[in-house]
Amino acid sequence: MVNTDHDLFRQIAIGDEAAFGELFRRYDRRIYPFVLKMIKSEVLAEEITQEIFIKIWKTRERLPSIDQPEAYIFTIAARHTLDQIKKKLNENRMLQRLSTTLYPVHNDPEEMLLFKDKEALVQQAVDQLTPQQKAVYTLSRQQGLSYEEIGQKLGISPNTVRNHLVKALQSMRDWLEQQDHIPVILIACAHILLHSGKN
């Protein structure tokens, strides 16, 4: 006897992992192209698809009350994917604001010297990072690689790359604050955001 989607939802709601696995196999190859069409990245589409099913599992207690399981799954998929797209757009807008701070036009020799001092200070902050954070940060800043390219080079997922950059930024902020160079935090942010916008 083949379980209906309603059957699977009821079973998943009480923690039936086998039912969840069946639901995943039933929908993952339908959800993936749906997400890919929106996000335009195969790697991110794979990860977002997994995140969608994780979200369904974490909120499984509400499943028995769902009248249209298929519509519910695709609604979650659309909303979660849109959230990721909005996050990317916000990063790009922040990049546009901060890139001017990072790479201003310097005609004044004193201004050029000040900028070099800030760059040197940021490099000191980078040197305080863990080896993995520093590797990810350097590949992004110096080589301009995307999350996917860095992930392939280091054997980690794009989301893990992003997490390392976030942690690196926080570590750099903490270090810069200890040096009493609060304004330079913007430079550190720009270094990371400059390349996060490429993904």
C-alpha cells in the first residue's frame, strides 16, 4: 500500500524518520529544479533543497493540520529560497556602500599614506585568525574566488565558507576594537563583503 502525502505528514509528525525519508525521495528531485530556477546556482540549490527538508522536519508538529501537503512543501521552498536571494541582495547593497570606503580615489599623498596604514592594520587583524579562517579570507580577498570556488579548493561547502568568513569578520572586529581603531572596522567589513557579493 502506497502512503499518501497526508499519511507521510502524519507519520513524520510523530517522528517517523522512514516516512520523512520517503517524503524526501518523493519531492527532492522536484524541489531542486524549482529552487535552481530561482537561485541560478547548482551548489546553492542543492544546499537550499536540503535546508527546506530540514525545516519541514523541525516544524513537523504542524504537519497533520496541513490540507495540501504538496502546496505546503513548495510554499516553504519558495519562501526559503526568496529569503536567501534577499540576503544576497542585501550583501550586494552593503558592498556598494562599503567598497567606496575600501577603494577610494586617493590624490592626496597623506590620504594615500593613511589608507596604507589602515590596510596594514587590517592585515594584522587577518593574522590573528585561525588557519582555516585565514585561508578562506585570503582566497576571497586576494584571489577573488567565490564561495563555491573556495569550497571546491578547500573541500568544504559554500555555506561553511560563508560561516568561516562571518567568524573571521567577528574575530577581526574584536581585535580591532582592542586596538582602539573602531573606524577601521568598516575596512574589515568591506574586505569580506567585496567577495561575498560574487556568490
